[in-house]
Amino acid sequence: MLAVLPLFAVNRGRNVVDGTPAPVATGNAIVENYTVEDGLPYGIVSSVIRTGDGFMWFGTWYGVSRFDGLHFQNYTGLFSSKSDQPPRKVETMVEDGQGNIWVKTLDWRLSVLFKREDRFKNVENELKRYTNNLQIIKIQSDSRGHVLLLTKDKNLLLGSTTADGRVELRLIANSHGAIDKSSMQLRTDLVDIRNGYAAWVGRDYSIFAMPIATGRSAAYHNLDFYRQRFRGLDEASHRCTDAKGTVWALADGHLYGYNPKTHQQADYTLALSGKITSPVFCRSGNRLFVLTEAGEALCVNTLTMRVMPVNAAEGMTQGKPTVRYIGMLADPSGDLWLTTAGRGIYKVTFPLSQFRLITVPDSGNNGIRSIFQLADGDVWAGSRNKNLYIFDSSGRLKQTLRYTDYGIGSVYNIMADSRGRLWLSTKGDGLVLATADASQPCGWRFRHFRHDRNNPASIGGNNVYVTYEDSQHNIWVGTLDGGLNLLTENGDSITFYNKLNGMTHYPGYGLYMEVRNMVEDGSGRLWVGTIDGLMAVNTQFRSPADIRFDTFRDRQASPFVNSDIYTLFRDSRKNVWVCAFGGGLSRMTGYDSAAKVPIFNNVGLREGMENDVVLSVVEDSRRQLWLAGSDRLSCYDEAARRVRTFGRSDGLPPIVFEEGAAMRNTNGELWMGSKEGILVFRPDGLMQPKDSFPVYIVGCTVNNQDIRHLDHSVTDGSITYSDEMRLSHDQNMLTLTFAVLDYGSQNNIICRHRLEGFDTDWHYDGRNRMASYSQVPWGEYTFVVEAADAANPGHPAVRRLHIVILPPWWATWWAYAIYFLLAMAAAVALFRYVRYQIRLKNDLYVQSKVAEFKRQFTMEQEDKAFMQRVKDAVEANIDKADFDMDALAGELGMSRSALFKRIKALTGESPSEFVRNYKLTKAVDLLTHSDRSITDVAYASGFSDVGYFGKCFRKKYGMSPRDYKNRKEN
């Protein structure tokens, strides 16, 4: 048997830790159960692995499934035309050095999932070379990225995959001659040396292999040498050494533990028997997880050596301790994963004990509604059960002031004024003044102020939520049924001024009468939070009648200013923080005097703020704000502008916070009221993760269709591992899904994304893990998603995907090349055409000019001949005084109108004017070259009237015939 077992046999009963369950082991465990309803393909889950890229993989009866912390991706159908049929009835999965997953099924078939290609490869042809039996009964990874394959005929193969997607096998142990062929069992443990490896195949199906280094001595090639080494490995595989050096082993229905240094022993009797799986040991910090061959899961506290069944954790297996598990894995974050035969997957988280809860002794409605620390360090806490509890600064209960004894009531707020008195605001019992009085049994004297409808000077209502003293030492009282009250003192007499008593300017219409809280800013303005929104009051006034109230319902202010104000808080730097129901957290950054509205800076998704309901706020010593939501606790670091949320996985108990109950203890602790008691923690002592979780793009749809189902592939394999996606121009509507591989709480993961080249700014996602785009123009883009934990915002994980949306065919480079060639051809054709047109035009121009010249010449000749005929006709009849146009037309054989048009066109004169002017020219010639008288010249020129001749002559030449004659003679 194992070497440690005789020690237990001898020492059993002496210094042995018994198997009594230790509550610390799983008492605070958080259990999550994933079933078919959550996306698993089937409830029978046989195996679980976490691959090097951070994904969780599960082998189910219906196939392989991948988990990213939020969603399951099931590999039950064909995603690639090159893929073989996905395996069913998955029993074992192993990752090799290339990141590919080897899958063995229950019917002993072997497949390899090439993750980057979303492709399964059935390993059959590769096996035929090495074995006559294609059935694989066991697969196991080695430390060098290979996979050991044990065939049914007990041959051992070494498997691996190549970068180009091939499966390679090598025989490293041959069982020929060592196997009983009738039972197919080994006669003895097999050790073989071949192909550079020494290998072991045990009769119990244990398998090991180690490479033989070249140059080793002959001893390293000796079978006995390796037989001894492999037997040691076989024995070690059945036990585990934890972080404290304790050796744990399973044997004879017990889990044994022995520490060689301290000699402390443990003996735990297993509750289940039988064999349904292989034993598994998983170490995780100060815990050791054990899965027995009967399917019993145990959690060992290695500090105390206490053992507890995991089934004892709240939420496990619905309280059925006999539920058996098939597979187990402890991931690097310490979470425990368990697979079952029908109940899906259980994830068990063991949070750190970073918070403590102070509970009050009385049963019933014990919600803590107010917490206040006095100058002496004592802490007063008011509860819903109307009792008032007094603790010391460490949280030890010192005294209970019961309602039956003091009648104080449910204290919702405690305020110490400048005189050291305590004002207790109660719901239903009015206002209580507590004054230190050593003569009283409890050390305090109490005075009650209740509403009296017959006394206008009484407090406005009995539901008092808050009391506040401003910088002018005015004491204000906020009630939920009587609005804001101003308390004034005159000796022992106290008067309350309110809407019904002296505050004449109080808002009307029944608004602002339900006051929850109030605080004064640095400029002396009192801000009052009501169910109807914020109200501002100037604390400097002469009388209650002078008090002015500013409300913002009819002004251009932030919408949440008129919402239900849950919390008002002033930090150490006098900043006022406002928390409205549904409006989250905002800091008042100023006051617009012109518009008379406050200015706010909101804390939202960009900073990681997801909870829009903040019940209370408190500031720690590092000036960080702690915000209590309903069941979550958040820390806002204004310098880093980051919100870190703490939940169950951080150790926060399952509590529901109360409104306005929070304080900082003088010892540095923060105390916050809840329905379950007082939550106490040290802000600087909270452990926060510093890891950067990988982020992947895990899905994509184009035009509402999964890209894996498109007719043409748009990526080189799986979108998860692709660096580029190429789409056609009409595939411009896409949705990308991404995942952050954090299997704890993802509430603190701040994600943002943008499409570079399309988006101008980041989109902050909150809990959303999806990005959608539509009508994206063709071009090249880069989709970038960043994810960071709020505790470590400076080191985000980044994933990039280059996206190419191809242009339509008419906008491609080759289309533009064709356009260029066509344009060049068109230019050449146009050039030739223009040149031809120019030549043709020149030819036509020349021809037209020649024709025109010819026509002009011909017309000139014809006109010249015609005019000569006209002149000849006139000359021939020059002496006839009655030779007029009609006579001329008759002489030329033309009509009167034709003669008129032609002579008019050639000379610009009518025929009559032409004949007259011709006669006058003849007269000038006679006057110049003859001595004839004026009368003779007139008759010789065809004028029958000498006076008419003189008149025409004078009109044309500007002088009489005689003057002309005399000028010529002189």
C-alpha cells in the first residue's frame, strides 16, 4: 500500500484530527448551479477543463460546451464545412500545446477540436497505422504539450497537433506479447522504450511517459530503471501534498492526512462507496479539494486539517448529501467546479472573510436605521424594533435602551449639537433630546417632543427622519409628515416653526412636506432632501417669517433634482453629494446664480457605477466614498474616478442595507446598518484582485445572421481568435458580442468599446457585453474593446478586430482601373473626334470661304454687269426727261419691285434716286468739262425743269449749279 498508510494504522486514535466538519471550510461558500436553462446543451456533464486562454470547457452527453463567465457556447452543430461531426457523449477532454482540445467519448472514439477554426477532426485514419483497434480508452496530457493515448489493445501513443491543423501520432509503448488477448488486459505493468520516449502502462490503466535525452548513459535506457521511476510516479498520483506539507491519500474508504513535520494526522471516513470516476486532488491556497472515485467531493482546510463534504455548503445539491460528482477542477482564482450526471455544473466560491456582522440580541425586525459614535467612543445604534443599542468602539454590546423602559422608539437619525446634547429622530415617536445625566440609571435623561394638533408651536409631525445643526447653530428638524421645522430655544421652552407656524414662504400645494435628510454646503446654504426633490434654504435670516425656500420644479435644472432624494452627504472637503432614487450618485459642483439652479457632476457607467439607488454614504480616511446599495457595497475613488463594487464573492455577507445608517469609527473601521445588523470592515484591509482578465470577441452577427452560418466565411476561423473580418458592402449591420473571462463577480469589470474610424468616442457598457452598429459605410475599421477591474483600472485587457467592409463592385480598385482605362480610351476617342471635327471644320471653313468667295465674286460680277446695264440704259436715255423707274424696268426687262429691291440692295438708293443721282453726276461732268449753259446742261442731263435741276443739285452738292460752275472756273 502507500507509504503513508502504515503510519495511520499504527497511530490511529493518537493525535489524530477527527472528521468532524469544520464550519469555516464551506460555511461562507457561494454556490452557483448551471443547468440546461442557463445554456448547457445537456444536464449530464462528465468533464471540465480550463484552457490556457482562460475559457472553461465542459464535456456533456450532448457535446462540448464553452463557458465565458456569462454565456455557454455549445459545439453541438457544424460551424465549418471542413468540420467532422461534433462528438457526443463526451467523457474526457485534454488540451495540447497548440491549444487544441482532444475529446474522448464514452464509446471510446477520439476527436480533436481545433478551436481557432471551429473545426472537429475525427482521429481514425491516423490510428490505423499504429493499432488494429481504433478505440481509445484513456487520454491524458503530459507536461510538454503532448497527449497520451491508451488504445483498447493497450498500446500507448503520443499525440500532438501542428500549426497547420494536422494530427500527428507516435507509438511509444507496444503491448504486443504483454496482453492477454482473451481479456485484453495486461499480464503485468508495461514499460517500453521507443521513438525517444520511455513509457509506462499500468494494469490499473495508469499511463506515464518521459523523453529520453540524447547522450544519456546506458542506465537511462534500462527498462528496470524506468520501471522503478514510473512506479514511484504511480504511487504519487494517488496522494497529494498540500501547502503545509501534509500528505493526503485515499484508501480503504478513508481520506488520510499526515504531516511529517508536526506528525499531526487526520482520518476522515468517506460517506460514499463505489466507483464512478477517477480520484482528483486540487490544491487552492489553504484549501485542498478531493474528489473520490465514488463521486464524493471534500474540502480540506489545510490549516486545521479539518475535512468537510462540499455537499454541506448552502445551496449545494438542494440538501441531498448523496449526490455524486463526476469531474472536479479548482481554477486559479480558487473557485471549485464540479460536474454531475444530471444536475449540470456547480461552481463553489470561497470568499475571504473581510467583513464582520454585528447582530443585535433581540429577534424580530432588527434593521439598524442609525449609527452614531459619541466623543467617548461609544456607538449608539437605533433599530426598527424601537430599541436603542450602545456598543463600545470594538462592537461589544454595552447596554440596551429598550422601548418598554424609555419609550424612545425607532431612531432613524442621531445628531450631537454644539452643546454636546444628542437629538434622536424617531419614526412615530417624535423627537427625543438626550442629555448626559449621571443620576439616571442609563446615564442619560430623555425629553420627548411630539406633535400636538392643539399646539401650533409643537413639532410638525411625529415621523422624524433627520435633525441637523447648521453653521449658525440653528437646529433644523425634518419630518416625513410635517415638513421642515426650525427649533428655537428660550430657556427650557422649545418652539417649532414650520409651514403651519411662522414659515410664511414655505412651498405650497402640499409639496416638500416629506423630509428625509439635509446638509449644509460650504457657502452656508442648507440643502433639504425630500420625496419631491431638493429644497434650498439660506441659513442667515432674522425671523422664521423671513426664511426663503428655493425649489427647482419650474427651472431648467437636472431632472433628478426633483426626484426622491435618498441621501445627502458632505465630505471632508465640504463637497455635497446627492443620491436620488434611480439617479445614482452626483456631486454638487456649484450653483448657477443667474438660473438659480445647482450644478451637478454625475457618477455613472463611465466610472463603473451600476447601482442607481444609493441608500447611504460614508467617507473613509483616504477620502474615498463608500456607497451602500440594496445588497451591494461600492467604493468611489474620486481621484481615479472609479467605482469598485464589493459583493458576495468579496466576502460581503448576504445582507440588505438600510437607508442613511453609516459612520466612520475613530479606529478607522466603517460601520453600516443593515436589516441583519451592523456591517463592519476596514477599508484599507479589503483585499482586491489585481489581475487583468482576458477579453475576447465571442460572437458576431451580420445583418442579424450568425457569421458561422453565412454562405461565405468572413473570418479565418473562429471569431474568438481572428484578427480580421472581411464583409461585403451590403453586410453593414453587425453586432459583436464580447466576454471578459472573470468567473467571479463581473460587477467590477468596466468595459468600453469603440469602432475606430466610425465612433468618435468610447461607449461604456456597464453589464452589457454587446456592441451594435448599422449602416456602416464601406472602408477599414478597428473594433476595440477594453476591460479592466475597477481595483486595477490602469491595466486593462484589450482586444482588437480589424474589420474591412469591402466596397461594391463599382467602387473596387479594379473597377476604378477599368474606369481609368475607359476614361483614357474616351479621352483618346474624344481627342481624335475633336481633331477630326477641327479638321472637318477647317475644311468646311475653307470650302465655305472659297464658295463664298466664288459666290461673292460671281455676285459681284453679276451685280457689276447688272449695274453696267442699268448705267447703259440710263446713259442711253439720259436726255429723256420722262425716263423714270418704270421706263428703266421696262428697259431692263424687270418688274418694278424687283428692280427696286436689287438697286436698293446694291446701291442703297431707290431706282428713282439712282437715276436722278446718275443724271446729276452727268451734269457735274458737263459743268466741269464744257462751256454749255446751265439750261443746256439741265436738258442734256435729262431734266426738263431747270428749277428742279437746281434744287436737286443743291441738295446733293450743297451749292447751286452756277456756284459750282463759277468755282471751277476760278
